[in-house]
Amino acid sequence: MMFRSHMEAALTEARAAAARGEVPVGAVIVAPSGEVIARAGNRTRELCDPTAHAEVLAMRAACAATGSERLPGHDLYVTLEPCPMCAAAISFARIGRLYYGASDPKSGGVAQGPRVFSHPQCHHAPDIYDGISAEPAEALLREFFAERRAP
Ligand SMILES: [Zn+2]
């Protein structure tokens, strides 16, 4: 089967998050059938919820759609390297494959910082593919924070 990236859909969610004044991060979850079953962008400000990261919201929606607390065989695409909280939730959800775009030296928890999936207490690690459409994901974040810093 040909690999088809769903990162463009995640980028669309990231752009929508930026338009809402949220940090532009987007995520989608793809079922084993190839169908996108959840899409989300950051909503921490809107929901007054520090855990409302794109990955968490997408996993909640996908779990609700499948009627299960776990998503084995599912792919999660996210525009930015997951933070430690999201990485732990991805492990709990038994996500099969994780595709992410930009790396996050400041808050990432996959390739840097706590490296959640490499930790001995981590019971499930997805297959990880990084740097997928990293350039547009980085550009979105750069623009978002540059605008905020502007006088
Ligand atoms: Zn997160």
C-alpha cells in the first residue's frame, strides 16, 4: 500500500488554531481503514484547559468515535513534536504510528527532554516518523509568535 501523508490535514487544523488565537498546532487521527476519524487544533485558551492540546483533543474524539479507550493500529499526525503529557497519552492510547512535523527543543518530550517513549516506565511506544512537512509547521509557529512579539 502506498504511504499517504495526512500531515496536510493536520496543518489545516494548525492554521485554524492560529486563527482562533491559539498556538498553531494541529493533529489528525487515521483509522486502520485509512479514514481520518478525528481532527483537532489547540484549544487551551478557548476551553481554559491546559491539557487541551491538539493531540489530546484528537485522541478524545477518536476514542469517542470508536467507543474505546485505546486506538491500536491508528496513526496520529501532529504538526509539532508532542510534549511529555501528549506523549504519555499517546502511549496510553496505544497509538500505532506517530508522525510529527517540527521538532520542539523547548517543550518536546519525544526526541528531547524526557524522551517519554524511551523511558523504562513507558509500556507502549508507537513507531515514530519525524520531520514530516516540518517546514510549513515551523513557519506557522514562527509567524504566530513573531506577530505576538510585534508592538
Ligand atoms: Zn501536548
